Amino acid sequence: MAIKRDKLLDTLDILRDQIIKDEFLQTGKKITVCSDETLKEIALKKPLKTSDFLAISGVNKNFMNKYTSLFLQVILQDKNKTISEVNVSKNAYKTLDHYKDRLTNISKRNTNLYMGKIQKKRTLDLASFDLRDGLVEFLINNRVSTLKLNPSGTEIKDELISDITSLYREINKGQKETGSYDLYIAYPFIETARVKDNFIIKAPLLYFPVKLTRTKKEFTLRKDKEKDIQYNRDLLLALSKFEKQSIDSKTAFLDDFTIKNLNNIVLPFYEQYGLQIKHTTLHMNFESFQNALKKDFIKKTKNKIEIKEYITLGRYKLYSSMIQKDINQILVSHKYNDLLEGLIDESGLYAQEDTEFSINNQTVKESSLSYISDLNYSQEKVIDILNKEKKLVIWGPPGTGKSQTITNLIAASVLKGERVLVISEKKVALDVIYSRLKDASKYAMFIDDAENKQQFYDKLKDFIDPIPPQRTMNNDVYDSEEEIESILSTFDESLKLMYKEKIQERPIYQLYKRYVKDKDVNSKLIPLDVHNMFKNYFKPLDFDVLEDVEKTFEKKKHLDEYLDYHQMIKKYPILNQIETKITRSNKLIFQEFTQALDTYYMRYEKAWFFGKRKLTKTFLKRHQEDLVFLTAKKKHYKKYIKTIMKNRTLHDYINAHLSDINRIKTKYVALSQYDLKFLNMCLHDPLLKDIEDVSNERTYLFDAFYTGYLESFAAKHQQYLYIIDKYQEKIDELNNLIDNKRKVNSESFEMALYRHALDFSNTKRIMDIKRVLDSPKRMSVKAFIDVFQLELINHIRVWMMTP
């Protein structure tokens, strides 16, 4: 197969040649734009903004000034070619427009825009505490990092203690569930009722990140130095909408908070967005929060803007608005990625899917799977589908293996050279996936709180000078995959033969229930011999017939009775003429006759020749008419007497079964021709002549018959069915191969992430990154990512975040 060319690299190469050619025509000088290595790095990393080129090795100041715009244009054109865009439908446009507003929840229900009252478990009015001087020092003095809310030895209302306790429990509960610690001091507040927009605002201007700790009954506020002081982004977005202007992405930065900065930086910044608060000076003279009904608040603040020095402590959800920028671009261009089609406007929810995703009998090729933990069939199917599809929804209740599937998808994607972003509203779900990544987790960027700088930078340190993982196995899964495929294919074919192949409408697997194991084979009755014996007596072979025969003789007692009776009938046909319905009186006569017969035979054995003749005549004269009730016709009776005088076997048989011979005869007469064939086979076939008790082998005979057939079937399909006899051995071999592949994949997955981390620590701007990490005052997470986006996106391949 031909090696796929890099079209972007080819296009950039043409652009470079054209720049050199144009420069030569204009100045007669042959210039160097960039090296081949630099060009390859540009094509590989695909910078998407001018500043990203600073991360490319070999890009100098001259390139930045003259050529970045030309190269950027080519890269963006290439990017647009790889993205399939479709026109936004009317329903989708309406949905996005509505959703854009809801992203910032620009409504009176958003406590960042309107906080009508102090809500228990969510907010505290810090002005209610007698801590004015302490609060001021806490906010403006960098050396003061703690503030005790209820110092020991001071009196404080029980109600406030209860409120602090409730807030403390809720904030920790929220952190456990979502991973975010959203506790801030809010100060100062703006109040206004905008009549023309029909909107009321009672909102903080700044949020100071803090943590609430507890020692016994004493509560302490600590500055959260991992986060920056935040402007009220929701307020800025609401104002920008009202004033029909965009938000400056470069928000005024507050490194230190002072009264001067509050008046000279914060208030003027908000004035840019329509808050007419000029000539207002704040002195941090905190005032108690005024709870108010909305109608009263509107009357009081109608068309007025007031700054209130309320100061509260509470849980405030602060979110980024970057997604709103993307939605705005979609609404302006009227185009979006086709992956969003159907998801946004919910069209075709109940239409038939183009691709069948349900579990079916189609096998998944082992070579299409990369996994680092166990997979069941449905999980394999997901990974295989995502090799071909771009979007897929997986549904399942808790405990069905979704996290395990996602973990394997992460590894499979990284091993294909892709990047992965995992988003979950709940941090607990991410924790599960993160733990499943095991040693490779140190190369995954886990962000559960975008404001937590310390967590982000601590994690980033793992990517600098990473310790190389150790390989314990050869980096080759091809042989394992081939052997796994071979075993699975053999299993599949054997299952088809067992479950799809039928003999006389019976699947082969049902016949295997009768299969005689090696240890149970009777050496005198080899299954193939038994099978051939049955074939000689039952032509053509009919399984239904044989099942009926087996059912007829399922009890040993019955088969013994049938065999004896059948043998007597064949030897003494007169038995057919015997009347088997014998009365009680006749039974007594029969027994007296039998006693006389016993005496006769005893004397007969001892008498001489002439004595024997005399004994016979005497016996017949006395008893010849005793048993006339046994036959309907006299000739039959005479034949019976003649028979027993020569050999008493028949008489002894009747005597032994005098009470049940009628039952035996009745059932015998009802036997089918196939039942009689089976009796003949048991009595006369040479294969059974040395078997002492044939009836005791009745079940074995039928099992051996089916086994003989199965042996012939197995010999014909030996290349597949051999695996049934070696089932456990092959299962163990298969598990070992899968385990080996899983270990190789795990090591390769970790090694791939390590290589990217190593490349990260060797990027052009690595020292700039290290300086930020070592700086006591680090930029925000958002600002860092914005500056070093190219390095982060290209070399950190797994990102895990909460919204």
C-alpha cells in the first residue's frame, strides 16, 4: 500500500518556494524562509493563530513579521477542508440562539446577577459579624492570609454559628460531588432596575476566592492563593448583551486588591459596559445586606445605579463563556460542523439509523482493537464502531462498564495518534476513569476546577523531565493478534457447526449431550461399532424412531421383561396361544399341576427306560386335563402339554410370571416393529453376545450410537471441532494471548504519552513555561493555556475536565 502523503506539508512547501521565487524576482536575492525541519513541525503542530508560531523551532523574528499570515492562511484553509460543515437549519439556529443566552443564564434566577436575599446554606452576610477592620486587612493586605469568623473568647449569635456550619457542610459536599470548591467573598454590589430591558440587577462586582476551615467550633477563612480575584463574568455578559457590544477577552487583571485599585481599575472597567457609576468612591465601609422583594427593589432602584458595600460569603458558580464565542461564530456564518447536525435541532430522533449499532453476530477483528483492560463483546463493538463513525451515544445503567469502555477508548485513540478530551459533570466519574488509567494517568491533564491554578501547575510539572517507563515485553502485538484471530475463528466455525448444522432437524450440539467421554467408553462396545450395529437393524436411520424406542425401554425392569417374553415367543410359538387371563382358582390348579410336574421330573430323572415310559403315561392319565383353561383350542393345549413334557422351560416361565404375564403380553403386543427390531438386536447381534446384562447397557447403547455418528462428523470437520475436546486448554491459551496483548498495549499507551511529555519538555519555549511554574505569581489557567496552547494541545494527549 502506498504511503499517504502529507497534503498540508506539500502545500506549505509550495508556499515556501513561491515566497523564495517572488523575493528573488523583486530583489535578486535568494532568501531562506525556514528549514525543512521547521516546515515539518508547522505541518505537524498546525498553529492556528499568529502567536502560536512562537512555539515552532526555527521561527525567527523575520518569519514572524513577514510570513506568519501567509502560512496561517494555508493552515486554516487546510483545517476547513478537513471539517465537514453544513448549513444551520432554522430549528438549530433558534436552539443555538436560545442556548447562547442560557449559557450565562441571563435571568433573575442567576444569583450572580440578582441576589434578592441571603439564602441559608448558600450565603452569609459578613457585615453581620463584627469584623470590619479584620475584613479590610484580610482583603487588601497580602501578608494577612487568614481571618477567624468566631475567635475563641468572643461572643457570636448562635444563629450565625448555625449558618456558618450549614455553609461549611454544603461547600464540602459540593466539592466531593463536582470537584469544585466554589467559595468566594463577594464585594461590592451593584443595584439597578433597567426599565428598557425589563431586567433587575443586584450583583457583586468582584469575587475573592477563599477556603473555610473548621477547628472544633472555630471557623477560619483562608485566602485561596491558587485562584485569582474574579470579575463577575455573568454581569459583564448581561451588560454586553444589553449594550450590544462584545466582551474584551483581555479582562483587567487584579494582582493585588486595594481601595485604590477598586476605585481606579474595577469601577472604570465596569463603566465600559454601561454601568454609569462615575464619581463613586468606595471606602470599604461595609453595610448589612438588605433583603428585598422584587417589586420593592424595582421601585427603589428604577433607572438608578447604586453601588452598595454589601459583603457576603457564599457559593458562587463562576463559568467561562468561551463556548458562547463559538456559538456566535456559528450564528454569524450560518454553518456548523456536521457532527452537531441532529444533536442541536433534535431532528430525526425517531428515524431509522443509517448504521446498525445494536449487537449482532458480526465478529470484531482483533486487529481493529486496542485495549488496556478487559472487554466484553458490546465494549469491543463500541471501539470497532468508533474506528468508522464520528459520533456515538452509549447508554447503560450504573455498573455496566461505561467507564471501562471509555478507558479503553482513550488508550485506543492515543495509540492511533489522536488527542482525547473527556468531560463529565461529576468529578467522581472522572476519578474512576483516571484511576483505571493506572501508571499512564500521570500524563493525563485532570482539571476539575478551572480556577485552581495550583492543581493545574502541579499536574503540569509531571510533563517536565518525565521519568521513562520501563518496557517488560516486546512492542509487537501482531503475532498475538494473529493467534487470537485464529483461535476465535476456530471457535466461531466450531460453533457454527454445532449450532447451525442439523441432522434430521436436530442441531449437532443437542446430539453432543449423548457423547460418551473417553473414560466412559466400554471396550467391548466401541461407539463406532454400536453405531454400525444400529444401522444394520434400522434402515433408514430415523432419530424420531430411535427416541421412541429408547423411551419404550427406558426402565431396566421393562426391558428385561420384554427380552424374556420375546425370547420365549421366538422359541415357543405356542405361547401366543396361551390364555394369559387366569382366574384365582385356575392359578391354584396351575400351582398343583406344577407340584405334580416337579415330582414327575424328579422321578423321571431316576427311572430306567421302561420306567420312564410308565411314569409319563401315569402322569398324563392323571393330569392331562388339569390345564385345559390355558388354551381356547384342544390342539393348542395338546401341543403345550407335549412341549412341557419334553422341556419344562416354557412352563417354568409361565409359572414365574403367573401374576403379571397378562400385563407383559398386553404391552408386548403393543410394541412397534422398531421395538421388536431392537429386542432382536439385543438378543441376537454378535456384538452383544458377550454382554452379561444387555438391559443394563441400554442407555449406553443409545449414547454410543449417537457418539459413533458424532465421531464421524468430528473426523470430517476435524480442523474446527478438535477445539471442543481441548476447550479449556484453548480458553487458557486465548486468555494468555489477550493478557499479553493487553500488557503490551498498556506499556505502549504509557510510552506514547511519555514520548509526548518528553517532547513537551524539549519544546522551544520550555524555559518560558518553567519560569511561569517557578513564579510566585502565576497567570490564570485560562491565560496560560491561551499563551502556550500549541505546546499543550500537541503534547498533552489526554485531557479530563468537569464543565
